[in-house]
Amino acid sequence: LIECGETINKSWKGLAELTGIDISICGLPPLTHIDFNYPNAACLQTIYTQEMLKNGYLLGSNVYTTHAYDVDVLGNFHDDTYAAFKTIKKAIDSGQPEDFLDSDIKHSGFQRLT
């Protein structure tokens, strides 16, 4: 599990450098966490979640690795994260990242939804 988390962290870091996105990574490797270092971080995190969901990943800013992760899963995660990061970079560069959302910005904490 640690190795899977380290692989995810390496992907996030490398892809952030490649696309020019400023991120922070924290947490234990099998319980890793990504933050987008921008004033509109919640919007960017929502874009990441939204783009990854389009490829079948249900995630927020945390990834909890499992024994189901193998080389193929991690490779696909890397490739799909690259596509998502390119979209996030376009959103940042546009100055209007909200225009890239398919829904509302994610909620933080426990709020009543109705």
C-alpha cells in the first residue's frame, strides 16, 4: 500500500511540474492527499474530481490505496490524471476556472445539502 501511495505521489508531482500546476502533497503514502495551491483551490479540486469521475474514479483530495491497485490501475490513474491536470491548467490560465465546472464547487465540511 505504501508503494502504491508513493507511486501516486510521484505521478502527481511529476505531472504538476509537467503541466505547470502548483500543488502540495501530504499525508502518509497509503493515505495521500493533494492540494492545489491557488486562491480558488476548491474550484480546482472540483475540476479534478469531475474529470477523474468521467474516467471512473471516485475521489476527492484524498486517495486511500488498496490491494486492488496494480501496475495497470496505477498507470491508468497516471494517464487520466495527466488529462485532468491539462484541463486544470487551462482553467487556471483562463482566469475563469468556474467555467470548466459541470456542477457546483465542492462543499467543505459537513453542511446540510437541502
